Amino acid sequence: MDLALVVLIQVLYAVASLVIVSAGLAVIFGMMKVINLAHGEFMMLGAYAVIAALKIGINLWIAMFIVAPIAVGLVGVVLERLVIRRLYGRMVDTMLATWGLSLLLVGIVTSVAGNTTAGVSAPLGSFSVGAYSVSGYTLVIIAVAVVLSLAIRFVLTRTQLGLIARGTMQKPDMANALGISPSRVYSVTFAVGAALSGLAGGLLAPLTGVVPTMGAAFVAKAFITVIGGGPAILAGLIGASTLFGAINQLATFVTTPVLGEVALLVAAIVMLRLLPQGITGRFFKGSL
């Protein structure tokens, strides 16, 4: 029983991690159709924002939940205005541009912070489940993923900003005719996606070494999750995260972490072969 509970917690943690890691990309790629290859670097900036905040005495929770998303959101605004704004509707060009941005951000951070690994101690310690020990921070990640999913749904369905964003992404000409500035909506939406990526980086900073190239470890998983989820932003994000997170963690538990990553990749390939439109392209049609 104790082992089953520990495995369940770890599976939920893997699913929650994928939700948090992929949420920002679900907004930028899922809604805006911008192939953001700098998604991992946005997460990296969020992690370094936490480290910088801790050095000047800011509380860890404030650094993770406030400083990291705001800092990366502001970076997103600047990059959207300088680069991305000129490339909407040109997916290949946005892919190349964001790839260049990712290299630029890695180079800048490496020059400023060095190529050494920094660390953040995980808060809350651990608790016992029978003979097993589980990190208390794992439960925080699970709780944040639940709250984040509910918040995204609330914003997109119950607020004026969410409805305007969804309408503008689908019919920008109609939105412009109604007096809504599509460029301003695009800028705000991109900033929100960047902020979510920064939040993910800040939350994962205590769980992984913070290094300028850390984004490469997350960007592939994020794209697999968002593409596997299909056209529905939230339902696809949760569905794909649940499927891939559970497969990854169970395979890791039975074998090794490396084979767990291989199992995730194989599952994604098989699923996209069977469901080329993603989970919500075949199921949950019409959902958000």
C-alpha cells in the first residue's frame, strides 16, 4: 500500500510537471501558432530570476511566483515587439527567429552568470510514507498544476481578456473592425505565455541544476505535449500531460530514468501515428 501511494504521488508529480512546463508553450504555440524554440530559454531566465532574487534577500516563494513570471513576461514583451511581431503567420520564419533568440539568450546568460551550475534548495523538506520518503515540494508542484489549469480555464472562458484573446487569434480582421487592436492582443498574449514559462522555470529551479543550457532538457517535452494534445488548448494540455507523464514515470519506476524518457518518446510517436490531429483532434472535440 505504501509503495502504491508513493508511485501514485510520483505519477501525479510527473503529470503536474508536464502541465507546468508546457503551459506557456500551449499559449504561444497553441493559441498564436508561433513555433517558439526559445521556450526552454524563457524557463531558464525564470530560474535565474529566482537565483538573482534570492541573492538580494527576496523570499523564495515570492521569487518563484512573482519575480520569475514578471521578469520573463517583460522580456517576452520586448522580444515580441522587436522580433516576433514582424513574423506572425510565417511559422517557418518564427521557428528560425526563436531558434536564434534561444542561442542569443544562452550566450548572454553565459556571459553574465558563467557556465557553472547554480542550485536552489528545495523548501519544505520531506515526509514519510511508510518506509519511503517523499519530498514535500512534490505536493506543491501538483497543487500549482491544478490551480494553474483552473486559472487558465477561468481566464479563457470567464474574463473579457480571455474572450478577446481567443476571438482575435481566430478572426483578427473582425476584431480590428470592432475596435480591438490585434497587435496589442498579440503582445499581451505572448507576454502571458512567456510569463508562464518563467513561472515554470522558477518552480523547477529547486528541482534541477540551473545552468544556461538547461532549457534544452524541457523544450522537446513541451512541444511533444502540446502537439500531442491537439487543437484544444487546455484539454489537450491536460490529456497529453496525463498520458505522457504517467508513461514516463511508470517506465522510470520499472526500469531507469533514461528508458523512461525513451518510453515517453515512443508513446508520442505511436500516438501521433494513430491520432495525427492529437488527442483532442479525435476526442473532446469542441472543448477548450
